[in-house]
Amino acid sequence: MKTQQHQITLDGVTFEGDLPFYVSETRPELGPLTRDEDLRRFNRAVVRKIAELGLQGPESLRFCRKVAGLGVVEFATLLGYDRKAVQRWE
């Protein structure tokens, strides 16, 4: 399977990785496509690296919350803060 470079920059730090891709036989005009599972795996790896680096910027926080599938209220409750605090951080 072919791979394509994928990157995301959060709070000034760029995370890169190779993601497998395919081209649809019926819709080649869509270009390279990546499976959701592979993108989720990449995103989880980015979250682990954010934790290792101790990044605490608004983009990193929002990214981690979204990868975890949590809303602002759920995330705030999990951290023991109120919704407004999380909104200010983000």
C-alpha cells in the first residue's frame, strides 16, 4: 500500500507521519483517500506526543478533547473545572 505524508501543527509544534492511502477506482477525481481508522491512529499518536512534551496550548487542548470525543462540558467535568474555564483555555 502506498503512503502519503500527513502533518498537523498545534501551538507551533508540527507532528508528521506517513498514512496509508488508496485511490477510489470509481471516483479517482477525489484523489488520495485515507481510512478513518488510520487517521484516528495518527491522531492518538499525536495526543500521546502532546502528553510527552507537556504541551498546554489552546490548539493542543482542543485537539486532545476532540480526539477523546468529549464536549466542552464533559471535558471540564473530567478535569474538575467548569465549562467557562475550558472555553477560556481553548
